[in-house]
Amino acid sequence: MVIGDDTFDDGINTVSNSISSSLEGDSMNQSSLEMMESIIQRLQPQNRHDIRDMIFQRGRISGAMLIMAILLWWISVEKGAERLGDAAIPVSQLGSFEFSELSIIVPVIALLATLVMSIGREQGNAILSNLAGILMILGAFYILEPFGNLVLDVGDIDVQNAMFASGRLLILAILLHFATKFFFDALLLQWVRTWLLSNDVDIFPSPNTTLYEGHADEESPLG
């Protein structure tokens, strides 16, 4: 475990030192440097080819989740509103929105919250992180509101309608959250890859170097 931890720390230090030396005299500011280091340390690509594959995988997953959300909304809200009893769901107490409107508003809130949270994390921005928390609570309120109406005996909503309403909103929010997260990660990786290619810099240690560092502290066999 000690050897593995030392190797990982050496890899991170190699990344930081390589980027720092490559940016000497460059116009890129310190915040961009820190963001690039954060992206590499968080997503942990092994090499340039790994970055390309990660961009492809995350972009594909993001697109799949986005179309799943659209199809779910079209089937369960646009076409299935009457069969699922959406007419019995009371309008929202916050904004007087119909359920059909909430089925669009909640996923948009999830998208914005994820995007703002991701940007705030990468930039270390407290204001954006605070805004992301506000959006998350607002989205949670709309998702749980059908059960609140059931408890407060507002309208003609029953347990089944409340479950279907909250369940659809929750699934839509989750799909948009992960679609946005994976797409944003893909954009960050694409930015890193573009910079590396344009500056012809290799920030990843070679396998031989890593292997040597990993066994440096081992004693040689006697005899």
C-alpha cells in the first residue's frame, strides 16, 4: 500500500511539475493552471489516448441519458398524462405551475444546478457553489411537493398519483444531472487535450519510469 501511494503521489507531482514547467512564459493564468491540474487529478487519465477515449465515453453516455430523458417525458407526460392522473395533481404552491410545466422546469433546474456546481468546483467559486445548493433544494422541493399536497390534503391527489408524479420528476432530474455531468467532464477533457496537442507537451510519466519508481525502495535479493 505504501508503494502504491508513493507511486500515485509521484504521478501527481510529475503532472504538476510538467504543467508548471510548460507554462513558464505562457499567457495562461494561475487559475487555469490549477483547473487543469484539478481535472487531471480528479478524472485520472493515464495518457493522451486515454483522454480521447474518456471524451468519447462520457459524450456517448451523456447523449444516451439525454435522449432517455426526452423519451421518458414524451411517453409519461406528453402522451400518458391522462392515464397517470396528472389532472388530479394540484398546481405548485411556489409559482402556480401545472405538472406538465414542472416536468420541464425540474429537469432544467437539475441541469443548471449540475452545471453551476461543476463550474464552481473547478474554479473554486463559493458564490457559484452556493447558487448550486439553492437550485438543488428548489428542485427537491418541486419533486417532493406532490407528497406534501397529499399530507396537507390539498386537491384530489392520492398516494398513487403522488408516487407517479414525484417518481417521474425524480427520474427526469437524475437523467439530466448525469447527462450534464458527463458532458461537462467531456468538455473539460477536450479542453485539456486541445491544449496538450497545441503545445506538444506530454505530462504523463512513461510506464518504465513509473515501474522504476514503484520498485525503488525494494531491497535487492541477496546472493
